[in-house]
Amino acid sequence: MLLDVVKTGSVAKIRRERLLPLRGEVLVNDGQEVHSEDLVAQASLPGKFYLVDIARGLDVDPRDAEKFLVREPGEYLLEDDVIAQVWGAFHRLVRAPVSGRFAAFHQGHALLEIERASIQVQAGIIGVVEAVIPEYGAIIATNGLLVQGVWGNGRIGSGGLNVVEAAWSAPLDASMLKNAEQGQVLAVGQCSGADTLAPLGELELAGLIAGSLAPDLIPAAMALSIPIIVLQGFGPLPTDKSLFELLNPLAGEVVCLHAAPTNRLTGERPEVIIPQPGEAVAEDPGLRGELRLGQRVRLCSGKANGQTGKVLAFVDETPLFESGLQLSAVVVALDDGERITTPQQNLVILG
């Protein structure tokens, strides 16, 4: 069975496309070194428009209205600025009803662009531009340790890694943050207290990596300006000790957080990238892979939700589970020594 692959620690050659959804301007060059927060490309979105009837306001023929303009297309107008006026026995003028850019004039009407948004794409990784994709973005490559998660709040950042050891044996609380410093990325096990996220912004941290997050903290996590990545899932999940053992030796190193939402169409996931010197030992695996004996997996539901283990055997028949469904199953040896039979579809492969 093909299952989702979540990368959890091998040093790999990592390549990431950073692309605009529409044509724009690419801001980097081939071979350029980039940092996580650097802009790769940007584009402008069409704004909202306001149509002003100049001819009617001046009481003139629409074909003659243009000669009464006192401002030109392309200028930025403030609310109440005069756009056009007629001098004479009856002085008439037309003012801008809103602030905006005088975008165009046609058949007696002025078009004001009152809102204009831009899209910006950041690198989200410390690496080198491997290829530029004209008008859309670039491919950025690095050798690094890759750890992917299940949820992110959409932010990008980087900083020195601070593994809060106490927060891997008990839920994070404010007392565990006394040694946290500005610009650091904290790595913790379980984040469940209502008051645990607020201090993160006050401390001006660079990001948070959490094993699990209480579901009711999602709105607070979305509101923070720093990237937050959840590695295992939501709720009071048992701490994955292998994640602590992976991250703890890397304390002090610079980590990049790209807390993008999971997108099954593009293969994008929230991920932690820790650049590493030297040659990569593997290529970055794909989004999905074939389940095989001996693979490490994480359970995504049931009593062992969030726990990790190794596939010991495939079950020949399709057993009947508590849900009332008969499903293809495997035997998994959990890291705590317990063996369980679980549906294959409840697993993700740890690459």
C-alpha cells in the first residue's frame, strides 16, 4: 500500500521550488546564496477599483471631459483631492471620493485603484539557488537534516535551536522558558497549557517546534507572527523520544522553519531544515512510498495514536477492527516494546 512519507532525520540533498502562483518578478540569481527569510519572487495582485463619473460631475460632454483634468493617470490621490474642474460663471469640480491610484481615464470616467495587494515568496531555507524559473521563482538546494511535521501556522523563520529538555518529559509551561533567549527556536514535546503560547511573542523568539499541540491552541498559534510546527499531531499524545534524541545533539545550530500547511497536491509539508556541511547521504524521498517490512512508521489514530515503531509483519487476512471495518493490516512493534495489529491506512512512513 502507498502511504504518506514524513521525513524525520536523514541528511539529504534537499531541493525546494519556491514559486509564485502567477507571473511576477524573480529577485534572485543562479548560484546566489539565500537565507530563510530572503525574498525569492514577488508579484502584484489586481486591486479593487472605484469608478468616478467626471463628465457627469462637471456637467460636460464625456468627449470633452479629459481636458478638464487637473491630475494625470498614474498619480496617487488622497481622499478629497481635486481630479478635474471647470472654471467660469459656475465653478464645478470633482474630488476623489477615496484615496487611491489614478489608474486610467476613459469616456469621461476616472478609474481609481483603491487597494493593491502583493504576493511574496520567501526562501524558507538556507541554501543556494540551483535554477531560476523566469517570472515565477527558483529552485533552492542545500544539504541538511530534514524533519517534517503534520501542521504549521504558515510562517517562515530561522534561529538557533534551543531544546527545552524539561518540556519533553512534561507539558510546556511558563517556568520552562526562563532560559529562552531572543531569536531562538524552541523544541518541546507537548504544548497544551492555555498560557504557554503568549510568552513566545513577548520573548521575541524565532519559532517553536512542538511534538503535539492542544487543539484549542490552534487559534493562538495562528495569531502569532513566529512559525510554529507540530511534528506528531494534536491532543495529549505521548512524547516521541526519538524526536528528542534527534534534535538534542543539534542544540545551538541554526534551524529553518517553513511552517507551510500540508498540501497533498504539491507535496509541501511543514518542515524543519537544519543545514549540514559535507555530502548528503541520501536523496530527499518522495511524498508517498510503498509500505515495507522493517520500516519505521507513526500511528495516526487509535489507542497508540502518535506513537512510533517498526513494521514486523503483514497480516495475511483482513481482520475485523472495532470500527466494524475489515482492513488490510500490519503488526507493528512500538518503541515501548508493545506489539499491535493496526490498519495500514492508519500509518505514515517515517523516511
